[in-house]
Amino acid sequence: MALVCLDLDIDTSTPDGQMIMRQHANLAQWQAERIAQYSVETVQRHAEQGRPIGPPPVGYKLVRNGTGHASYAIDSKYKSHVETIDRLYLEFESSDRVVLELHKKGFKSRRGKTYTKSQVTRILQNIRYTGKQEYDGNIYQGNWPAIRSTEAQNKIEAIFKRNRRTNHTQNVLIKKKYVYLLQGLLKCPKYSSSMMPKPGTGGRKKKQYYPYYLCVKADKTKGIDCDTNYVPAEAIDRAVIEFIRKLRLDNETIEKVIGRANRATSGRINAIDKDLKRVKESLHQIRIKISNVVDVLADKGVSQLKPLKEKLEHLSQEEQELIREEKRLEQEISAEKRQAGSAHEQIQTLHLFNDLYAMNRDHSERLKMLMPRFIKYVICHFTDKEKGIGRLELGLFGRPFAGSENAEIWNETLKKLAEQCNKQLIADWRKEHANGNGRKRKAAPTGVPSEPCLHRDDSAAGVVLSPANEFIPGYQMG
């Protein structure tokens, strides 16, 4: 395939055109590399001159000095925050304790939020508070006043090093012991924030490993903004999978969920449709006014050209805005209609999940990759946290692979997987019920969907609640 540029007189199908294109490509490459080199040299020069690199940390504000160069000036309000953090850490030698003490004193970040452990850690490890900065492995003296002494910085780094050596030795091994199937899907019931893997160890002689989920907000603020509730990962993962597998056999519940979701979708469509009719009526009126202006212009002639021209431009602008609004509303209606599903589709999806789980029950990494295709979110509603009694709330996708770039490939692949699963189930059944075992043969297992649903929308097809007081068996573990 050749490229022909008429205005530049370039034809890449000829030797001359190919030579010119290569020259342009080399010139563009040289220019990009030269810009990158200039950027690195500029930052290096600023560091050597003592000029700050990057935005000011907490306790400073960006100013211009007498020579017009950038510098940091002390922010008196947040300087006291930094000094308090330093003093508390040197006293308690714990970032978690510093977060709690800051909350007791009523200190808030520049955005008015509770200081998190990561923010406190960054402040403590930032050497710019000593009036210096690091670049490319070297330390340079800065042109701004120090808040923290070099001696205090060395003490802080020594404490961090000691804590890291004593407290984090086990975490390297812990992360490899359990695959968190609901990572990114499990939400906190209080703020709907994600719950992150938070493993722990116990036991006096031999350290026993316990995988847990913990609210991200609770972990960052050490239980200040959200309660610190550790949810056993193995129990909740197992409960969600078993609940979905049992749900595929409960057609009545599925029909209720899909009906409720479709009614909500229908309500949204009706509201959007009313807005669309209003926009179309306004657009019709605008076009009538434009037509009238054109007719007046034709009758009056050039004498009325200027005022009518201004009015015509104003009406044309309104028309374009209404056209954009009309297209947006039509797209919203189309998206809502795509979300509407049927109980049959949801049942097929749940059967597909069961089949894929049967094939990959011993491969946790594969299951973790499949879960987001079927589940939008999971929320744990506790009624008794100590006994693990409560209710699960699941947002399920009715069509798992909608919007996928390779939906047709997924379709063929999943059909083959379903066929392989069916053959394996039948083979296992025949092996178990072989002739001569003295027992009556049962019908071969079926139920593998022949046409798996392959489409997924960003919104859940329905929200399913587990029965009350049937939540996580074995919640008291650990």
C-alpha cells in the first residue's frame, strides 16, 4: 500500500517518495530524542542550582525568589503538622500510632481529609524537609529553608529500617499462599469502597496463615473513617461461589431479580424519552424560526442583513446544541435497552459460570480472572459480626462479555469449553456407574448451555440477595 500526498508531491510507491518519507521519519526521531535530552539536562541543571523539582510537599508553598526562580516558602499552618508528625514518630516509632494521634488532635490534610498511613509515611521519608533533594541518585542542597534537621531525618530512617526488618519479613511469603478471588469485587457496606487483601499470621510456635479482606479506607485511616472489620477470605470466596452455583437452580428468584431490574430500566428509559421529546420539540421550533429569518431576509434585502445575521447565528448555535443533546439522549436510550435482559439469559449465564468453575476449581488464578466477567460487586451486610451472620448482596452481569472486542472469539471458545466440560462430566459419570457395580444407572448429566451468553454491560443485570442469616460458615476462623 502506497501513500500519496498531493500537496507535498510525495508518492511512497516511487524510490524518491520512499527516500523522502525515511528522511522525515529520521528527522522526527531526532527531534523526539533531542527534546527528551533537553528535558533531562534542564532538570539536572535545576537540581544543581538548588531549584526545587516537582510540587511542594505539605508544609511548603511554591514561590518565586528574587532572581525569578522557583523556590519553596514555609506554610506556617502545615509546618506544625510536619513537626507534630516527626515528634510523634520519634516518640512512638509507629506510623499507625501517628495516624491515630493526628486524628485525636483534629489535624486534617490540605484537602480537609483524615491523614492516611501512606501520607504520613511519605512525609516522614521525604528528605526535602531537610532543605535538600535527591535526583538521579545524588543529593543536592536546595534553595529553601529546612523544617526538619538532618539528625532527625537520620533517626527517622533508622526507625523505618528497623521496623521494616522486624515487621515485614512474613509478608513476602504471605502473598503467595492464597489467591483472593473477590479482589476488586468485594465492597465495604458503609462507604462502598473496595476491600483489599490483608493477610495475617497467628500461633505461638508455628505461624499459621490467615487470609482476610479489609476495607481500604479503614486500612488507610486505621479505623478512623471506617470500622476495621477483617473478613476471612476463604469463607467469603467459598460462600459467593456456592451461592451463585445454587442460584442457577432457583428460577423463581432469577425471574424476580430480572423483572425488578427491567422495571428500573424501563423507568429510566421513560424519563430519558420524555427529555428526548422535549429536545425534539425545541429543535423543531428553532428550525421554524431559522426558516422565518431566512424568509424575512429575502423580503427585506440587504438593509436588514446585520441584525438578522446576528439572530441567525444565535439560532444556529442553539440548533447545534440541541442536536448534540438529541444524540446524547438517543445513545442513553440505546444503552438502557441493551441492559434489559431476560431470565433465560441470566440462567444460561449462571450455568456457564458453574461449568467454568467445574473445569477450573483447582486453578484459582483462572477463577480469579473469570469472576469479574460474571460479578460486578459483592457487599457483605453483617447482622452479627462475631458469628458471621448476615446477608450477601451480589450484582450479576446478565451477559458477561458484552462490549468485548473479541466477542465472537469468546463465543466459539466458550462453546468448546462447555462441550469439553460436558464430555468430562459424562466420562466421570460412566466411570462411577460402570456396569456390574450392582446399582441402577442414572441419567447422564446434562445442563451445559449450548448457547452461552457472551455480552457484558457496565451495569449489573440484577442485584441478588442471599437468604437472611445464611452468610459465611466458619466465619470465626483465626
